[in-house]
Amino acid sequence: MNKFENYCTDFVQRVGAKEGAISPAITSSASFAYGSPETAEGIFNGSVKKPLYSRMGNPTTAKLESIMAKMDGGIGAVATSSGMGATTLACMSLLASGDEIISVGGLFGGTYSLFNETLSRFGINTSFFDVDEFEAIENTITDNTKIIFLESVGNPNMCLPDIKRIANIANKHGVALIIDNTITPLSITPLELGADIVVYSTTKIIAGNSSALGGCAVFRAINDDADKFKTQRYAFLEKFIKNAGSMALIPNAKKRALRDFGMSANAHASYQTMLGLETLPLRLPRIVQSVETIVKALDAQGLHINHPVLASHPHHARYNESFPNGCGTLFTVDMGSQARAYDFLRKTKLATITANIGDSRTLALHMASTIYSDFDQETRKFLGITDGLIRVSVGLENPQDIIDDFIKAAE
């Protein structure tokens, strides 16, 4: 877990100030005065770096964005009102009617609905593949494919993608790779593994206490020489590359998505998210260690647990090789039926029943009757949703307390 130690210093130093107010200022203003028509012109054409309007970002949010970009090694970031806002911003900044998405592996229900139901209404088609269907993924790429999308850890099927291999496919064919890294901030760095854009629901483990709804998209730099974003596939980016160079994906996202869809971050939420970031490097390694301890103990008691730390998991070797810092807060337990799952949830004293994950407290939810309640059986099977499936997000409680509580609840 030594990687986390670097961020213990970096985050608190970046969030706090050395002069004046130590805690970041909350700029609670919807609009900003420009002072002169010349300044207004410069702000709108980008030559003057001052706030334009809070729908396009404000100083509090800009500070959060700078920290998030530094965390992932990106050239910049755009904070949004929610995790779905970040996913929508990243995707819609690159897509138009007639374009195609390839979605790989497990998928959060909201993202699946965005791709399968909402975007399809606007003429954008998505093909869905299991995490290891590499040949099928590559064979599906066409001239209209704009995005390959995957989650760093399947939520809730707990499948682990071979990120480098999928990144190689994306780069070979010049297609943008977007990775949802919500579950594994700090644990893995997708841009280093070949991703072009990383998206987060900062509501989850980054903020960490259910107080701040938010999201963020982090973008890599456009290369000075050859780059997939300079090809005909992304011809619409030419004007942004001409004006912004390596930063081009940022104004493209702001003008093609944030400005027109309005998934803007709130200054108060950005402030609260920064407070969460200060302690993320302390919370996450503890939770990862707790998850492994809890999973092994419950598995030994005969519960049907799904997590790649277990030797029975199909991606156990990949977990050991590619996820040395764990794979986040989640595991699942299959109680075999909805009735038994409900009984478990009624009996547990520690788990909070909610749709959130990545909280400081342990959370649990029956999947089939909630997030996936309107999905057909075929889709549920593909996404790994069974009648008795409970998703658990481990918190900061003593792991033995959680083990004891869950064993008793399962009786």
C-alpha cells in the first residue's frame, strides 16, 4: 500500500493553503462580473483565464479539478454534478447520431441504461461484451466506433478487465478508451494503462460520507505528433486542437457537453469533495484490507461470496498481478433467493440499506429488486444479477464486527 502514502502528503498540501484561509474558499456565485467588454471578449474566446459562468465552472470547482487531474496524471479535468454526469459528459463530447460504443464487462445499472435506452433514442448504438471477449470486441470495431467503455471493476459482477490488453485494442484501431474508475481511485491509474478519459462518481469513496453528490472526468493530453484524436474519426476535434493544442479535450468537453447539457458541479459539493480527498489515502487501504479479511472469513463459513481475492474467482490471477492495491470497497453475497436476501438485510445490524457505495460505513443492497428491477432476465444474467444477490460496500468499521454481524444475519 506504499502508493497511498504519496497521496497522504499531496492531497492535504494541495487542498490547503499556506496563506490566508487554509480551507478552500466556496465561491457561491452563479455568475461573474467581467469589468470591461474587452475582458468579457477575452474570457469567452479563452485568452483571459477568469470565470465565465458557473455552468462552465467556478473557482472552487476549478481547484478540485486541478487535484483530480494531478491524481490521475491528466492534463485537466471537468467536475460534474454527479457520476452519471461525468460519464455523460465524457461520452457526449465525442458522440453524434450514427456513432457506436463498445461496452466491455460488468456495468453499473445507470450506465447500462444510458447506453442501451437513452443514447439509442438518439441514434447511438452500443454493443455489450463480456470482459474477456477480446476477439469479438476487436471484430466489432467499425469506422463509426467512437468509444470503448469499461469499468475498472465490474459493478456489481466483480469481473476484472485486462485493461492493458483492451487499451492495446483501442489504440490499434484509434478508438477512445473511457474507464470508469469510481471504485478504484488511487488503486489503479487508468491513463497510465492506456485510457484516454477517466470518469468518477466522486460521491462514492472519494467524498466518502454521503454528503456530496458529484462526478469528474479526467483527460489525457493530446500528443504533439501522431494522435488518434487527430484522425478523421474525430475530425470535429480539429478546431479544438488548433486553438488549445494538448488541452483540446477539455474545451471540447465543456463546449460540446457541459455548456449544452448543464451537468455542472456545485461549489459546495466541490468543497466537500476536497475534504474527502484529504483522507482518501488513509481510508481506502484500510477498507481494501478489511474487504479481503471479510471476504475470506465469510467464504470459509460457506456463504456464496464473489470477490477476486478468492482463488475460486475466474480473475484471481489477474487480481494478484494487476491489482496490488486491491479493487475497492465491494463484494457480493448471493443468498440464493430474494426471500433469503431480504431476511439477511433485515437481520444485519451494521449494514445500511442504500444504493450508494464507497461510504465510511458499510452499505448493502438487494440488486434485483432495486437498481435492476426493470431489467429483463437476459440482461440481468449478462450483468450477473441473480435473485438473491446482495452488493456490499465495506466501510471503516472493525472488520471482525462486520464478519460476526453478517454470519449471524445469514443464519
